[in-house]
Amino acid sequence: MAPLEQAVAAIACTFREFPGPCGDIKLCQAQLKELLEKEPPTWTPTELRERDHNKFMSVLDAIKDCEVDFVEYTCLLACLCAYCHEYFKDCALDPHCSQ
């Protein structure tokens, strides 16, 4: 698979690891918190305060159903990608970049 295909597959698979036992394809606040603490460990502060998680949830939960669906989750990732792009825009390109 090409790198972009691998990235898209990883995004979808990661999201599906966290939903509840009923097979819901949505994340409640506790699941979102677990995902944010587990998946980007080098980019997430060691301890996010509970109100930080609450704010994150309220921003991501566009339809205000107290859950984050896949589309809402991808908005988070799009913002993260845009942030990384901006942060690294002045860095020299490395064609063999592994990170």
C-alpha cells in the first residue's frame, strides 16, 4: 500500500478500536479521552485536565449528541494535519521521512 493509503487505513482502524461494546461507531467522552491519551502520546500533555477533555468534546461534537462520530473525528485529524503542516512548513523536506 502507498503511504497515504496506509495513513487512511490507520485512521479508520484506530477509530474503530475505541467504540463501545454495543458496536456503536461513535466515541463517548471517556472513549475520546482514552484515544487522545493513547494514540498521540508524544503530542498530548501527560495529564489533560478534565475540563480540557470536556472542551475538546464540546468542540468536536458538532451535532451535540454527546458522542463523536467518524466525521467529527476526522475534523480533529484535519486540524492536527493543518497544524503539523504549518509547524513544519519551513523545515527542509526529507524524502525518506519516517515520522
